Amino acid sequence: MPIPSSRSARRPAAARQAMVACAHPDAAEAGLAVLRRGGTAADAAVAVNAVLGVVHPCYCGIGGDFFCLYYDAPSGAVSFLDGGGRSGSRASLEALARAGLSQPPRLGAGSVVVPGCVDAWALLLERFGTRSLDELLRPAISLASDGIVPTRLVRN
């Protein structure tokens, strides 16, 4: 279901029995649409994050990390998901020593991690989601295809 950016970027997304707080109205509307269709907060979080990757690519996106503090109302449990990047498969303490380093470099290729966002989405949905990743990515894909109306945060 496409979410028209020209409409929602001009006014805040609003709902009576749900709440999504984020930096762009198209992302908030994507999350609210998921909740309106009976999705969980985890489902909405993935949809919101995916849209933010389109409308605010320098702040969010699949090439980055994802951290989530999740409250599961039925169980009353709070969970934390660390979707931070991990080191590459060839990175090791031994590899650092061979390069003459005692710790990972702060700059350059050796400081880059493998993005953890998409794997974190999958883990979050596996545990708390009720919707498919395919369904949750549709608003972001639609916006990426049809274009967005940038907010002042992006324009400035």
C-alpha cells in the first residue's frame, strides 16, 4: 500500500490509539499504518526504520546499525536488541598484531564494521513480529520509487 509523501510530509501523522515518534511524517505514517492493520510495535519499528532510510539516508538505513529497547506487553518483559555492526570475518586480534596494531584503528578500512541493521530487523521480527519483511518494506520501496517531499531537517 503506497503512502503518499506529498500529503503526509505537509502535516503530522496522527492516530487516536497508537503512537509513532520519529523524524519524518512519512515514516510515522508507515508505522501507524502497520499498527492500524494489527501489526506489533516491532513490525512498526521495522517499517519506520526502513522509511527513514529513504527519507533520511544519512541518519538511518540498511547500511547502518539498529538498536532496540522493546517492551513486550503480554509478558511484561523488556528486551534489548543490539544490531550494531560486527567486525569483518578476517578481523582478529592476531590480524591486528600482524599489522603492528594493539587495538583497532580509528580511521580507515580497518575501522569499518559489517552493518547490523537488516539482521537486527530479522531477529526482531522473528521474536516479536507478526508481519513479513516484504510487507513492512513496501512503504519504503514505494517512497524510493515515487519520490519524497523533504522536510526542513533534510533541506537545511
